[in-house]
Amino acid sequence: MEETVVLGGGVIGLSIALKLALDGASVTLLEKNACGGQASGAAAGMLAPYSEITEDPDDFFRLCLASLREFKSWQAIVKKESGYEFEYIESGSLHCVYHEADLLSLETRKAWQESFGAQANVLGKEELKELEPELADEIIGAIHYPEEAHVYAPDYVKALEVACRKCGVKIFDHLVNVKLEKATKPALLLATNGMSFEADKLVIATGAWALEQADVLNVSLPIVPIRGQICAYTLEQNRVHHILYTSQGYLVPKANGTIVNGASEDIVGFQTDVTEKGINRLTNWNGKILPFLKNEKPFHTWAGLRPATQDGYPFIGALTEYPDIYMACGHYRNGILLSAITAKLVAEILDDKKPSVPLSSFHPERFT
């Protein structure tokens, strides 16, 4: 049987490995650190394409929407195969505004998103207070998306890893570094510890680190790591019910009695340290949406690296010169959401099937 190697143990790589294994492939997964240790485990876990993409029904929006609709069945598969529970809550979301002029933009957004099947409602102040009594009085309206959901990212990623192992994926982690030495079939990969791996098919899902393989593959992969800083507060149970958005950021209530507040972003290479300035960007505005946060201090702060491509679209697809090497990286801040559809699409193209979502806009050689 041919061996498929997935390079990268984040949420994208783990999802692809699991899907391929469930389809009967022999799969090896290679990870330089711990699985889910970078952007994946640090994410707020939102499944919110309507809230994230507000202005243009482009191909990226279509990809994200397809993944939201895939996620309900996908998360059930992950739970079944892993035997590991994780939070998946169809909480719905509220994108809140403070000015009358912004209500018109919400109506415009509602109109185009409804053509894609969105269940969107623009709510006034009184209706909002019925849904979320704790919202600030200055908020005059919001658009409500009852379909949007969220997962608890650390547990979701852990469940993916457990499911992969139970389904026969051979996982080699803490390899420090893995370099593609030969791209022709079978591809040859060498780890820092001296281990070598051959791949009849290779999927590169290393997020912001995919650039390390660009020279060997003779492609241009403009991916920049964006540091996202997040904080979390303890929260009385059932005090907040929905994902809350404003133009400044988001708040996500979790079942464990916390609320996640994100995210401030900056470009600092591969640094993942937390800064006072970055967290202050969050704490300076969150009281304007939930006033009780003005008197609270976050109990936890952290940062993760988000792999952003030059045009904001991920790289998904096979390479022309090396048709047995596939890219699945550059998902930026939507890796958790896009894990379901990316796994499905990669499995389809590895099996020479027509992808269920058109992939021309995401071709990995579009900058080459």
C-alpha cells in the first residue's frame, strides 16, 4: 500500500490524517513539536463565517460556509472515533453596533448573506437585551446568526490526535525539525534526530512554517506568521450565551465557566510571547460591550501564530511539477473552522475525485 505522509500536526494536518485514515489510507504524520501546539490549540474555536466575512461573498466565504455546514457531522465523527468529548456549542452569534449608521450596513450584509442560506436577523436594542441582558446600554443593535457555533479548541485538537492514533495513523512528534530532502516520488524527509521518512504522497500542512519547503519545491509561498494575543476571564455560568462581536474584537463564552477575549494581532516573526500592549488592546475595549468586565482582570493570557498568505486565501491543492505533493496551509485565523472542509477536499483530490468546492482560487502556485 502506498504511504501518505502528512507534514504538520496542527488542526489542519490532524484533520487530514484522520480523514485519510478513515478512507483506508496508510498515513504517517510528522510534527516538529507537540501536536496542536501552535495556532491550533491557542484558538478561540469560532465557527463563524458570517461574522468573520462581512463585505464580499468571495470564494473564501464560500469555502468557510461549506466548512460550517460540514462541521456538525465532522465533529460527531471525531468524537465517535476518539471516544473523547469536547465542547461543540451552536450558540449563535451577535455582531453588535453602536451607531445608527451601522444599522444600514447590517441590513446590507443580511441581504447578501441570506442569498447563501444565512438565517440572519437584525435586532434592535430591546430585542438584544432579551437575548443578552448584560450588553452595554450603548449598543443599539446587532445582527444575529443562530447557525454560528464554537468548539473548545484544545480539547478538539486533542480529540483529533486521539482519533488519529486509534485509526492507525503513525504519529512522530517532537522531531524538532523536518526537512524535505527530495521532492520526486517517493519524497524523502529527514528529521533532526536522524530519522528519515519516505512518502508516496505528501501533504504539507505546516501553517506558517510551510515556507521552509518552498525552495525544494520551486514555488513561492508567501505566508507570514501573525501573532494573535488572547485573554480569558472567569464567568458566572449562563451570564453570556452568544459569541459577541464588535469591530474591535470578539468574546466567546465557554462551558467551563470562562469567556475568551480576542484577538490583538501584530507581525513579530515567530515570537509567541505575550505583551502588555497586546493584552491592553483587548482590555481597553471589552468593557464597552460587557460592562462587568471593567472590574475584572484576565486570569489567563496567551498567544499563537496565525499563518496568513499574501491574499488571505489558504493554499490547497497539488503542485504541477510534483503532482504527488499537496499543500494545505495558510488558513490564517480560520484554521479550526476550515479543518472540516480542508480534510474533505484533500481526501477528494488525493483520490482523483472532483473537489466538492472549486479550488482554483486556492491553488498553491498562484504566486509562483
